[in-house]
Amino acid sequence: MPRISMLQLIVYIAFAVFFTGIALKIIKLSNRIHLRCDLYPIPHVPKALGGGYYEEVSWWKKERKRSIYGIIKAILAIITINRKKM
């Protein structure tokens, strides 16, 4: 049985780590990236479940309605929840 030198062993390990990293990166990139609206509703959107205005027919013709109160309410909720955790 031939003896493997230390340099050969390091090269083999480097190749194994390199190809494992490439495989993990391919697996990570092949998974779907979740959008913000998929994970939780957006506070200032008028739909009940946080739907966007892009879902409406001819959305580009309509004026976009925004409410500063929804945004402020969401920010205050986040601040109070995070303050309780500290």
C-alpha cells in the first residue's frame, strides 16, 4: 500500500471541502427565497391578509392609498414586543 504524503492528504482534504462547499451553495441557491409578503402581512396595505396593490386589476391606473397610522401601529408593536424580550 503506497504511503500518502502530508501534502497529498492536505490537497485531498482541500478538494473535499471545496466540492462540499459548492454542493451546499447549489442546494442553497436552488431553494426558493421567501419574499417579505410571503412571511407576514405588510402593515399599510388595505387588504385583510396583507395583500398588495399589485393583485388588483389595472393597479397602475388607481391612486395608491397609504395610511401612516398602520405603519406607526406596526412599528410600535415591534418596539413593545422587543422591549419585553430585553
